[in-house]
Amino acid sequence: IFEKAVIVKFNHRLLGKTLIAEHLGVWVVARRSGIAAVRRAWGLVAGIGLLQVVLGIATVMTAAPWGLAILHQTLAVILFAAILNARFTAAYPPEQRIARG
């Protein structure tokens, strides 16, 4: 399952499609949150996730040059950190005032 290049590429694309669908789904739900920090954090995850998809497509279409492939890997780490941040923010939201003043 991990030795044939075609299967590895298929698994990578399937996982990518599944994850971006999950990110967008969570973002849609998080948009209804009353806590601005939670909305912002999941919006950042959705944005980085979409950028990761675009970068992955560009990497494949240009036959994976080193610079683009490394940028794709780096963005994956940034996306992972953003997901951890969003989950933490949702679990332990910062205090927020109802009225401004």
C-alpha cells in the first residue's frame, strides 16, 4: 500500500480531499460561534487548508519542483499548528465582553 507510487498518490489525494471537506465543515459550524476568537481561528484553518490544496495542485501540475514541494510540506506543518490552535481556542476560549466600553 505504501510502495507503489500510484497508490501513494491516490491515498495522498483522497486524504487531502477528506481533510479539506472536514476543515470547511468545521469552519461552517464555527461561524455560528458566539466567540470571535473561535470564528477567527477556524477561519484561519479553512484559509490555510484551501491554500494547501491550491499549492498541492500547483505542485502536481508542475511535476513537483523541489521549492514548491518543500513549501507544500512547510504549509502542512503550519496547517497542523493552526488546527491545534483552533482546537485549543475552542476548548478554552478567551474571555470576551458582551458590551463594548
